Amino acid sequence: MNKLRIGVIGAGYWGPNLIRNFLLAPNASVDAVADAQESRRKFIADRYPTIRLFADAKEMIADPQIDAVVIATPVSTHHPLAKAALTAGKHVLLEKPMCASSAECDDLIAVAKQRGLTLMVDHTFLYNGAVRKIRDLVQSGEIGDVLYFDSVRVNLGLFQHDVNVLWDLAPHDLSIMDAIMGPNATSVSAVGQSHFNRPQANIAYMTVSFGGSALAHFHVNWLAPVKVRMTLIGGSKQMIVYDDTEPSEKIKIYDKGVTITSNNVEEIHKTLVQYRTGDMRAPRLDGTEALYLVAKEFVESIRDKRQPLTDAASGRRVVAILEAADQSMKLGGQPVKL
Amino acid sequence: MNKLRIGVIGAGYWGPNLIRNFLLAPNASVDAVADAQESRRKFIADRYPTIRLFADAKEMIADPQIDAVVIATPVSTHHPLAKAALTAGKHVLLEKPMCASSAECDDLIAVAKQRGLTLMVDHTFLYNGAVRKIRDLVQSGEIGDVLYFDSVRVNLGLFQHDVNVLWDLAPHDLSIMDAIMGPNATSVSAVGQSHFNRPQANIAYMTVSFGGSALAHFHVNWLAPVKVRMTLIGGSKQMIVYDDTEPSEKIKIYDKGVTITSNNVEEIHKTLVQYRTGDMRAPRLDGTEALYLVAKEFVESIRDKRQPLTDAASGRRVVAILEAADQSMKLGGQPVKL
Amino acid sequence: MNKLRIGVIGAGYWGPNLIRNFLLAPNASVDAVADAQESRRKFIADRYPTIRLFADAKEMIADPQIDAVVIATPVSTHHPLAKAALTAGKHVLLEKPMCASSAECDDLIAVAKQRGLTLMVDHTFLYNGAVRKIRDLVQSGEIGDVLYFDSVRVNLGLFQHDVNVLWDLAPHDLSIMDAIMGPNATSVSAVGQSHFNRPQANIAYMTVSFGGSALAHFHVNWLAPVKVRMTLIGGSKQMIVYDDTEPSEKIKIYDKGVTITSNNVEEIHKTLVQYRTGDMRAPRLDGTEALYLVAKEFVESIRDKRQPLTDAASGRRVVAILEAADQSMKLGGQPVKL
Amino acid sequence: MNKLRIGVIGAGYWGPNLIRNFLLAPNASVDAVADAQESRRKFIADRYPTIRLFADAKEMIADPQIDAVVIATPVSTHHPLAKAALTAGKHVLLEKPMCASSAECDDLIAVAKQRGLTLMVDHTFLYNGAVRKIRDLVQSGEIGDVLYFDSVRVNLGLFQHDVNVLWDLAPHDLSIMDAIMGPNATSVSAVGQSHFNRPQANIAYMTVSFGGSALAHFHVNWLAPVKVRMTLIGGSKQMIVYDDTEPSEKIKIYDKGVTITSNNVEEIHKTLVQYRTGDMRAPRLDGTEALYLVAKEFVESIRDKRQPLTDAASGRRVVAILEAADQSMKLGGQPVKL
């Protein structure tokens, strides 16, 4: 197979990380980078003298020597850039969140399908060792039924100008939730608050319901004194604590829980709940850089003509939940159906 | 002044702690204890041979040798027992939550007022050194405006039969919130979930709004693998982390935050947000047992004919929020006005 | 079997804990308590009205209604009291450290042997769930050879008047070391320092050698700002961290270590060291109160006419090491042979 | 002033960090790099195409276009390289430890003095924000007299071939100790142990005495399951905990300690010790990269013709202690005078 010739749009904060990892990925080359800012183009030229540079992304998209486009620009530009690339017959990898609305996502999905092109979203977290281990534990049934998913992602963060704290921080946790709890979320409610006369909420709480007994909840906050990156996953058999700030033991699996000793339906209100406390273990995690695996997955899913792990459908589900959360915030926290 | 002669109703889990502390409090004596269970009366008799014991609380309430009644029984019995005691002319200290409904609270408040009796709620947390320090920091203005109050109280807890996890765990945090953010909460929304075919929610999230820009949020959970007792308080000047599981440094005050450098109203969307990172300090806390100070406050507020720190009005506010939360949970999370 | 009738000497800080646990132990009764201080005798009388009280321990020792004596007095009195009890035909449980010198220990051991009596030392730590688990892990061979034992026990502690910090704090860790590394320590070196013109060292470091490649080291300190109770145990297969201040996960077992890939003796200087990093696990620990198990072991070892787990020989080994450490401190840290 | 033209010897692990920081430092340029390995020269050429490269360090030292030489090679080569550079009239910055013996240090110091050249040691830790803050606290008298210095630096580390664990890890802590406790150490004792038939000790404990009542102790270990970087500093007024693994609050200052209430010399044995517990604070620390400040100090001390903060005399003191520790280890832990 020939190397996949990649063009990257956007060489700001995240773009250079993508370039570095696509250069390491097998069967891929980074041939071109587009950025409107001259200083960013110079930054790339200094480090990678052989990469062709474009001030205008459209020009790079039109280049027949490019097979695939990686888009790392502000979310408002995702749809037009990706649509242009797909229309030009290029495979596309989009930064998270995928688009500014689910309608935009749908549009891209339709074009990609029609043209038989790969459309993937860079939900990086799904490729790190901790989250892959959690997925394995859930999918193998070791954890039992997932009863709840509780995530806290807070610190003294940069106040964004264009999006609120949910669109900034929650896509990470929503993509993890999506991989673990499945695609059947039914409704969303959210409350948020902005401070200092800022237009965008800088603290928000969001709940995602799944119809049955499962529940997911998210706390995101740009105005917290300490950094917390903590996810609790309650399973009917075991429970997981995922603390991303821990240097080595990011995942702890607790053989703790509740045992129901009466199954007599008539005695349902007298159910005997017993508590079970067992060992805890922190499995060794694969330390491969997640973004390298993102690059590898993009290349391989194109080659194998298969859906990538973080496909456009999952990207759309995350955007749909954020969209519903915005609506719920406007309605003062009323639940919004998905 | 003669010693306040106290009768305690309920010698189960909490009652003995109350007895022990009222025996230590100045100007008080524990003269009688009522409990329907013989084993609990024997437990008290073995330890305190001079305390008179009653199987029937009504009898003890009727005793003219008793000045004040302390009620540590299930919440459904609070109203009838407290009403009987007040009607018999006794001062009353009620365990939290004060009653099963705000209507019950109102009824007791009216009787107490009419008879000129003290009616106090045992919101124990407000008397511990950490919460008193937080109150001081907020009231002195050191923290600035309180922007948010975020509380997490989770662990593998006993599934209660009569109340859900909010009524069990949240009164602690609501009483702290009430003391810090003031009495002007405007609406409540809550979602919860029960598992294992149990009738009562064992995990719940609750948001309390205050009209303006302040927000309070609560996560309570009987089904968590680890014990978390963490409160974040975001102030416009400083921020507090209160971790009740820390053995010695329960409160950390961060001189961290955001500075707004433009106050130009027209440039509101261009506000310059700057981040400020300063020292952290963990003040020494008074280690006096909180329940001893509860006992002392009850005795002194009766003597001085003044409202106690945790008066019936605050107890009622906590119950009103729990009541609204139950309603919101039934409505799938819709906000309910207070 | 008739109940073992126990007399306790010393009702100060630790005595009441012993009384409480011997009252719970099967086949034992606490019949008498001796304490020279009237206030302590009153303390016992208030709680246990049926226990006979003695101001003079000698009188209690002479009482034919007593089968066994438990001694919880300052270490300087251990030898005379225990010798009197053994001579009077009573079994003896001694608080740690066993005696003020190894010669005193030898004398008691000889008398106990001659009279066929049980002589046991209360090395409580060996009965707690964490240390029992560590012992099991070492004895089962799971850990491999023990390469080192490193213990830190520091905090802002009471400055003792009669003993230095080693005699106060190190017996705990020495008894654990003895159970894990075996009885073949060969030499001891120690340095210590006193401050504030106090006669006794308030900080000390001690090393115990075992001839071969194993090493044990101890840091004890009454003048530390934080409480640390941490033991590292390096094994050739696995390593253990025992943190006694952790509320729930006191023991962590790391499947980490070093693998030697060349065994060629001639290439010894080229040995290839490889690092192995595996899972960590925190086993569930038995939460039974250690002192209850001490009481049970004392009663059962008397009944079964067998050596107790913490026998006089182990008590003597701990004292011999402390004695050598004192000598080494006087010699400025020179190693002293055992 | 003209730019100081620097040549770096050794482009292995640490050399590139030195190059990067000297390139940022004011009034300095990195003109040349010498490394015997071609792959390392290529590594530098790819990143810094304008730097001249030498396979032979001697050649670079002889180059009249070079004003100062930075040496980042194994310790056994420090003396010959530095001597050649000084003899050629170049200022020298040496990696830690300064040399393989104090005699080698003396020789370099003599040559530097004779030629009027700057000779500095890269004790990087003395330039990081945490250690600078500790120095300030000690020098301002806030901490009071330093009573002890206790350092633990352990983890699963690379077994070195040429030096033992003390020479590898302890120079960091010895340089901090030297800055805080002053240059008057009087004797050293150390014990160590090698495992897996390795020639060099992989675990070691070292004590440094200061004649008076101050004591310093070091635990270094390549075979520990967890990473610990903890220093306790006990002062007569306040105490410091320095935990270098903490992401943000590396230094905690405890207003805790002991108060002596009797100064009556005759009552020395009855001294009343009282415990004082006050606030804890974690000061904000300057986050400037320490190695940048090392580079700046080297350049400025040459320009100002003054001794650098980490001068050759301090480098020699660290080496002399390591030398004495090796001797003490050979003597089984006997203290060795400095």
C-alpha cells in the first residue's frame, strides 16, 4: 500500500501534536499543513522543512497529492472545511467536538457515505490505556451492568470566548460515556452559570438519562481551585474509580458492591441488601501515547475500508447531547429529549 | 440558674451520643430516656444507672420533672413527638431532617412561637471547627461573593428503608449551604435513580438556584466504592476546598481566581480575564466535638431566650428544599420553585 | 475448661483496652485489677463494678483466685512484677517492650520455663489484619526473598520522660520485622539526637543487618510535622507498601521489580537488569480488633500448652536490638554485634 | 558585553537540556558541542544546524572561539576534561557530582583560582522555586534553628553501572542540605546493600552529623515500588515538608512544634514540653525552569567576576561527604570524620 498523504489544517495548539504523531504512524506521511497565520506556518517550517505550507486551506484541500485531511481548527469552521474536503474526495479526521450542531454532523455523514470516504472524530481519550482498560472491563462483563457514570473535570481553566465550559470540557467525558454506556441516551438536562459578566457559562452540571436505570452525570468547571479529573463507574458486580491526575494508578477496580439476597418479587420492598467488600486492584496500563493510536486508527480504517473506533456516528451523538444540554440550560434545567 | 432537666427520646444509633454530650454540657442534666425497645433501655441502664427510663415517650413527655426534650427517632415520628412535647411546655431539640414536610415544620414553629419555647434542629455540622471556619471566612468577606457551592458526599452506605439518599445524606450539606449562601434559594431541580428494585433512589444529584449568579449542587450516593466528602466553594476573591476525610487539613483556602481587567460595559464581550495564583493555607481548626457545642447551644439559647444558631427556620428551609427535590425527581428533573 | 481468671496490673492508658478485650475473649474473665492510683481504680469501678480492685499489685499476684496476670505498667517495672507473678505460678502477658534489658528477659524466660508457665508479649501489631496479611505473603513465598525492610514512624509525639524515641516507637516495627525477616539479625547501628536540652533522643535512625543481603532500617521521630506510618518491603518477586494511615487500603502489593537475564557467573558485572511493572492490588483486610486477638491468643496458648505467636523469645529479640541500638548511639553510630 | 561563547561536552541525556537553556539565557550563545558518538552529534545537528560539532572534546577545548565549557559526561571524566578546559583558560560548569574524589575537586579549584576562572557545579535543585523558597525561609530565621533534615529519594530506578545509588541520587539532597544547614558537617556514616549479585549498592542510608544538635539523614533506593521525593525539615519554630512529587503544593510550612516552658537549668530534666499546633501554608512558588537559572547564574557570575551560588567549594563538600560515605559503608557503617 502507498503511504496515506495527509494534510493538516490548523497548526495552533493541537495541530503540532497531530503532525508529530502522524509522522510516527505507519503507512502515513504528513505532506502539507495549512494555517492562515504566518507565525504558525513559520513554526512548522522551522521544525519540518519538507512539509508544504498553505495559507489557504481551500488550496490544500484542492491539491490532488493529498489523500486525507486532518482538521484542528475552531469548531465553527469544522463543517465547511470538512464538507469541502469530503467533496474533494478526501478522507477526514475532525477534532472534537465534531461540529457545532447535529445537523452539521448529519450533513457530513451523508456526504462521506455517498462518497465512500472515512469520516472520523478525534476523541483522543478513547485511545489512552486507562479508558481502553475500562472499556474492556465493561465489555467483558466483569463490571456487571453499568448503574451510573459520574464524571468531574474541573480546574482553574482558560475562559473560552466562543464556547461554554460544556462544549470545551465535556466532549472528553461524553465520548467515554458513549463507549461505555452505549448509544441509547434518551434525555439530557443541564444547568450552568456564567460569572464576571461573561457571556458563556463557566460552570455546568449535566445529566444524561438512558431510559432504564442507568444515569450519567457531568460536572465541568473553569473556576475551581484544584484540578480534579475523576470518574466513578458503578457496576452491579464491581466499581471503578478512574483518576486521571494519578501518575501511575489511574484506574482502581473495587470488588465492592451490594448483594441482593431475596429475589422473591412479592417481597420486593423487603429485599435484603448486603454489602460486599473485597480486594482492590490497579491494573498495569498501556502507556502508548493516545494520539499515536488515533493516527494509526485513522490510517488503518481507511486502508481496511471499515468504520473507525471513534466514527462520525459517535461524534454526532456527543454533539447531539451538547446541543440538548444548551437547550436545557436555556429552559432553566428542564430535561430535553434526544 | 437551675440545671436544664433533659429527656431524650430514642436511644438507638445517635441518642447515646446526645446523652454523652448533654451530660458534659454546663447547666444541663440528662434525667430521663425513652425508647420502646427493651434492649436499648438496658444499654442505657448499664451505662447510666441513675437515668430514669421510659418505654413510652408520651409518659416521659408528660413528666413535670423534665424541662426539655431531645428527639432522636426516625423522621416520620418527629412531628407528633415534638408537637406533644411543645404542647406539654417543653423546649425541643430535633434530629435532622427536622420533619417529613415543610407543613409539619410550620406547625411546630407556630406552636413553639405561641408557647414561647425554644425549637432547635441538630444540624451538627454547623458546629464543627471546619464549617465554623468556613462561615467566618465567608461572613468576614475574605472569600468575596460566593459564586458556587459544590458538594459530594458518597460512599458504600446503608440503603435506608424509609427515606431516599437525599433525605439521608443531603441535610448535612444543605445546612452548610444555608449558613453560607443565605436563605434566599429560589428553585430546586433533582434527578435520582434507584437500583436493585429498591423503592428509594440510592444516587441523586440536586441543584439549588439563588436567582442571581450563585449556584449550589449536591451529589449524594450510597453506591460508591470510595468515601468522598468534598465541598468546593468558589468565591470572587478566594476559593475553599473542604475535605472532611482529611485527618488534619480539612480546609484549604486558595488565593486563586480570576481578575477582570476591563469594566467597560460596552466592551463586556471583550472582558480581559486574568488568572491569579497565590498561596494556599490550611488554618488550624478548633477540635471541640461538634455535638458538645450543639448541646451547649441548646441550653444557652433556652437560658438566654434567644434563637439558636440552627433554629427551626433553618431546619424548615432544609426540609423545603428536600421536598422540592422529591417533586423535581418525580417530574424527571424539572426545576421546582421554592 | 474453666474460664481463665485474669488480673490486670496497670489501669492507665493501655490497661482499659486490655480489660475490654479480655472481657470479650472466650474462656476468660477479668477478675481483678491493680493500680496504685486511686483515680484509676475508681475509673475501673465505675465501668466494671464486679471487678475486684487492688492498690498493691503484690497482693493481687498472691491471690489464689487469679490464674494469669496481664502487666501494663512502665517498662522499668516489668521484670519485678512479671517475676513475682511467675514465681507465684501465674501465666504472664507483658506489654511491649518486654523488659528494660535482655538480661531481665532471660531471667523471666528461665523462670517461666522452669515452672511450665506461658510468658507472652503484647506485640499488638502482629495481630492486625494488615500485618497478618504481610506475614502470609512473605511466608507463602509470593514476595520472594525479602531484600529490605524500611519503616518510618514519625509525628508530633509526646516526649517521654523515661525512654528515648526508639524504645517508645520502634518496638512496633521491630516486632513486625522479626516476624517477617526472621530471628537472625546480626548487628545494629543507630544514631539519635535530643533537642531542647532534653535527656532522651527524640529522633533516631536505626539499621539492623542480617549477615546476608537483607537490611532493615527504622526512622522514628517525635518532632515531625506530619504523621507518617509507612513501611516498604522489597522482595525479589514483589514489593509491598504498608501505609497505616490509609483508612482502607493499608497494604498495596506491587508486581514490580527487577529481572536478571544473565546468570553467567563470569559475566556478573555485565548482568542485564530489566525492570518489570505489573498490576498493583490492595487485598481486603480482616478488621478484627488486634487486641482482641492478642487476648484470644494468650488464653488459647495457655489452654493448649503451646508457645504463643508473640512469645518471650521474640520479645527478647526486640529488647536485645534496642539495647544494642542504645550502645551504638553512645558510640556515635558504630555497629554493635548482637 | 559580548556574548559568552559556550561549548558543551556530552550530548547524551542531560546535555540537550543544557543546550536548550543556554540558548535561552541572556548574553550567551552555544557555539559548539562535542560528543564522541556520531548518533548524538547527528541529534544535535538536526535540531541546531548552526552549532559546530566536535567528535573530540580536546579539539573543542582548544578552540579560541570558545569562552566557557559545560561538561555533561560521566563523573570519571569530569576531572581531566575540566582541568584541560581550565588550563586552556575557559570557565567551566560541571555536572553533579563535581568529581570522583575530593582530591580531584581540590586540584580543579586550585587551577581555577590560579587562572582567575569561574568554576561552577550544576546543582540544579538549588535553582528550583521550592528549594529557593526553603532557603529563604531558613535564612530569614522564620524556621528557627534547623534541628534535622530528613530526605527520602526512592523509586524503581535504573541500576547504574559505574556508581552506587548514593553517588547517583544523593548529590541532589546533599546540595540542598549544604545550602540549608551550612558547610560545617563533621562526620558521615552510611550503610548500603547491593542485590542480584550487582557490584554497586542499590539501597543506602546515610547520616551526616554537624557536631551540635543538628542531624541530616538520607534514604536513597533504586528498588522501591513507589516514587517518593520527600524532605522533612524540623526547625525550632516551624517545620517544612517538601514533597517534590506534588504537582502544585510542593512545600508545606507547619506552624507546629514544641515550646519549652521552663528554662531553669537545674530543672533541666523536668523541662515542660508543650506542643503547639498552628496553621499550615503552601506558598506560591516561582515556576521558572531551574536549569535556565543555572545557565543565567553561570553567565552572570563570569561577567561579574563573583562566586556563583553553587560554587566549586559546595561541589567539593558534596563529593567529600559521598567519599566519606563510601568509606563508612566499607567499614560496616562506622562513622567517618570529614
